[in-house]
Amino acid sequence: MKQIAIFLITVCTIAFLSGCEEKQTLPYIPVEETDEEIPHEGEDVDPLTVNYQLDKVLQCDPVNTDGTDITNKLDFFSSPARISVSISPTKTLFTFENGELIPFYPFAEELQSPVECELDTAVVPNELRRKDTGEVLATFENDGFVISFHLDSKSLTYKYKFKSIN
């Protein structure tokens, strides 16, 4: 019986030691495969363009944060403003067209359309930001874009709500 015990201990020790050998492998060098859908730099790709038309103009104050629709109360919103967003794998372009009769502009300065931008989906609501300055041009809420701005009053905020016309 003693011989069987010694034999089993020897076999287990050899099996244990043979399983502990370090395997030497080559270092892992990742290889990035090219994505067929992303075009090479300089290639012209047909962008997806979505057009939006002014749906509502809201006047918001500290008491009424949801706003009051003033679109039908002012005649100059009869020629509505429009925006378009063109998305391709390489860039996103934003174009704003103020209505012909609308006397005020929602941005601090005149935009040289189209403006290259990026859609920040890491925040809620999603923000459409200028690529060069980081300025938020619009936010995407529910079913369209919203552009918020102030006129002469600091307590009143105005919001353009745009809906897709595609």
C-alpha cells in the first residue's frame, strides 16, 4: 500500500509541475481592419440631408418655462425659417435660413452657411455644436431641433421648434 501511495504522489507531482510551465507567446499586436462604410479621406460621399421647418415659436419666462406659442400672433412668421442637417461619415453640416420677413436672428452672429458641426449624443438633450468654436447651435428634443435665444429681455427666452419636412 505504501508503494501505491508513493507512486500516486509522484505521478501527481509530475502532472502538477508539467502543467505549471510558462507558455511563451508573441506579444499581441492589434491590427485595425478598415471599415468598408467609412470612405477614405477626400472621397465625396452623398450625405443624408434632413430638412426642418419652423413649427412653433415659444416665449418662455421664469413662471412659464414650457412657453407660450406666439407663432400665430406675429405676422412675420408666415414665411417660416428652415434648417437642414447633412450627415455623412466624414462630417456634419448645418444650414440655417431665416424667414424672409423675420426681423431678428437667433444667433449672436450671422452664420456663413453651411457650418461644420458635430452632434453630441453624450448629453441629453443631444446638442448640435459648431466644430470650430463649440457653440451650441441647437438641441434635438423629441422629434425635432430647438434653437433657444434671447432678444432684449434677460428674463424672457424664445425657442424656435423645428419639425422634419422630409
